[in-house]
Amino acid sequence: MVTTMFLIVLLIIQFWGSYCYIQNWINPSKSIAILKTMTDKEMNAAANFTAVVMALLYIPTLLLGAKLVPSSAITIALIILAAIEFALVPARVASNGKFYSGTSEEMIAKFLHQRKSLKRALGFIGNLIETAAIVIALYLIFTGGVLK
């Protein structure tokens, strides 16, 4: 039951992340305001902290959720997603070090350039895939069924 609650919390985080991504793509003014007020060291520390906390939340939840799902395909998908999250932590930390360096004007220029990049688009698609896997896992847990 606790794992199911964590999956529900994870799903809420996924939806919130997708919403923020879309809002940021449409109107980046909030992110720009944050970049103007914080130093590069503060932003780097906050981004690295977020990357580690996300990994600490996602990986165990996905692995525990994989034990509950009555479908081997979704179990494998959740395990793969947990492995991807684990592998992305060092890459995210390294990327944060490059992105959050320099003056606030340089960070804003990097942000505006990066927000429409292929990397961000692929990240968003990955986020949607992860959200779909969590939704399917929760559906299977609650119904006790198997996808046809």
C-alpha cells in the first residue's frame, strides 16, 4: 500500500513536471527571474540537489512498484526506467555544472538557447513515457489485471 502511495506521489510529480516544462516553454519569464536573482553556485547547488533527490525518490519507488505490478512487461519497463534514472544522475550533475556557470546574463542566454533544443524535446518525450508507465502500473495494481 505504501508503494502504491509513492507511485501516486510520483505520478503527481510527473504531471507537475510536465506542466512546468510546457509553461516554461511557452513563457520562460519565471525561470529568467529566478536566474537573475541567484548566483551560478546557488543555481548549480539547487539543480544538483534536485537531481539527487529525484533519483532517491524515483529509483526505489519504480523498483518497488515493479514488484507489485502483475504484468511482466510493465515490471521490465519500470526496472528499465529505474536504471535510466540511476544512469542519468551523473550526466545531470555534469550538465548542471556547465549550464549554471558564468554571469546571470550568460545563464539566461544558455537557458533561452537550451529550452528549444533537441535534448529538451527528448527529455520531455522521456518524461511522457515515464508518466505512461506509472499510469499503467497504477492501473494494473488497482485492477489486479493484465493488459491485453
